[in-house]
Amino acid sequence: MKRHGITRGNVVGHSDIAPTRKQDPGELFPWGRLAKLRLALPRPTKNLMDPNWTDGGFLLALERFGYDVSDKLAAIVAFSADSARN
């Protein structure tokens, strides 16, 4: 992180970058531990969804956050795996 100037908000899994090609690091990766060490962001736990969002609105939010949504299902699976981080 220091060498390349990567902030903890930009520490992500392969599946976040390329959801159609990668499905790692997986749900057992210790994201919570990295967050406690301030090497990654903690997993959000409050106000995770707007009940008025449409499917299109959700995909737009994923895209704005940086997900490749060309394969909608792969993007949702990648996001869901992140949401289940420990």
C-alpha cells in the first residue's frame, strides 16, 4: 500500500475488479481483520439498501462504485460476496 500509494478504500478482491473472470478471495478471507489493522475499510452494517431502489438503480450504484456490470449476475455475486465479509 505504501509503495504504490493505495488507500485502504481501494483494497479490494479480484472479484471486485473482474467479476466475470474471478471469484476470489472468497467469503473466508479475513476482511474484518484487515479493517481492524486499518488496511481495508470495515464492512458497512447500517443502511445497506434503499427500499425504493429498482434493479437498474442498484446496478447503476454498483457501476458508480466501480464494478463492471456488463455481466449483471457476476457483478451482483461479487458484491454479495463482499457484503458477507467477516
